[in-house]
Amino acid sequence: MDPRPSDEVLLGLARLVMDVSVRAAEELGDVSPVQLRALTVLREAPAANLAQLAEAMGVTVSTTSRLVDRLIAAGWVDRRQSPENRREVRLTLTGPGKGLLRRYDAERVTALRDCLAQLPTDRREAVAEALEEFRRAADR
């Protein structure tokens, strides 16, 4: 892959977002970025089963099973039998799990707002709009 002038900008953005996420996780205390990723997936895919969570995270089912056990022990996830298929287990966020994600999001937004506040006032809206376009493009 030939480097492009925008590559350094994109890598810088990726590093910034990763740094903000890791620091936010540290602020929350006893929760890892991997655990937060699993909780975030479950927020986006409520009542996912173990295989769906593993696929979304790009890890094996056995790895995900151990992770889910820790999330349940922490009180952030609930595991219940599926009403449609008794052999299938559904995973859902608990109230504390949802609260943890709200605090995580708040920490990240605060850090990113602080970055945005460093820009000249007349450029902030344009940057926010460009980032929204970028996000929408990534969703496609």
C-alpha cells in the first residue's frame, strides 16, 4: 500500500480515539477496554447470543465465554435462556452495565470536547460537521 498524505492524519485520529478510550476506561476503575468493547456490542445488539458477541468482537467463542463470565460476575451482564430456543442463551446488559457505559461515554465525550475546544472558535462547527460526514461514511 502506497502511503498517502492523509495517512498520517488518519493514524493520528485513530491514536487519539484509542488514547481517549483507554484513558476513559482507566477513569472508570476496574474495567478493561475489552470488557467495555463487549458491553458496547451488547448495547448495540441487545439479546445477542455468545456466538454473535464473539463474531462482533472478532474472537473465539471460548474466549468470549470466559469474558462473559467475568461480565456477569461484575453484575454488568445477565445471561438468560432464549424464549424461542431453550438451548440458546441470550446476553443483555443489566442496569449497572448500562450505567457503566453511560459513564464511559461521558468520559470520552468530555475528552473529545476538550480537544475540539482547542480549535479556533470559527472552525469548531466545520470540524464537527466533517467528522460527522466521516462517521457516516464509515457506517456504509
